[in-house]
Amino acid sequence: MDKEMLIHSTNSLNARLKEIMPGTRQKLFNLADAWDLQDPMDEVDMTVRRYEKELSMHMQHRTKRLIGEIEDALMRIKRGSFGICEECGRDIEVERLKVQPMVTLCIGCKKELEAMRRRKVA
């Protein structure tokens, strides 16, 4: 992996973190406050609020997972293992890393993993 690609990936990952981090905490606090302040008036209101809370929790989980993936990618850059497939040890395609710098598998291993998952489901 050349130095220019590492710099590009580091900048891209840090930019994604900056996009996610500031608003995430405040949005979650605002939603929690909204649930605490509202008195459900009937069963429909309670169902809607429960759905909104579950959706918010799902979004929070996805956001935490994304932050973890970004931080892991930044750590791989520091350790010198960024861009190396965790399954086969070969280089991950540069174009793949440009689009999704958090990936840990080359396209071949990713396709194989997806095929195994489909066989398990079927």
C-alpha cells in the first residue's frame, strides 16, 4: 500500500468520524428526553412510541458499529495491516478501499463468505 493511499484513507475515515460523532450523541439524548416527557394517551400512541424507540435503538446500534469499524480501520493503518485481507492475507483491491476503507476482506473472500451464508440459509 503506497503512502498516498494511506493518507487518503486516513483522511476519509477521519472525515466520516467527524460527520457521525457530533450530532449522534445530541440526537440520542433528544430522543430519550422526548420519550420521558410524553404521556401516552392510548394504545396507538404507546405502539408508535415503542416503534420509534426501537428504531432509534437500531440506528444507535448501527452508528456504534460504524464508528467501531472506522476506528478499527484507523488502527490497521497505524499497525501497517491496512489493506490486507484478514482471511487470505492478500492485498485488498485499491478501488474497493477507496469506496469503503473499512473493509477487511478482499472481493474474493467476501464473495466466498456470502456464498457460504446463502448455503446456510437455504
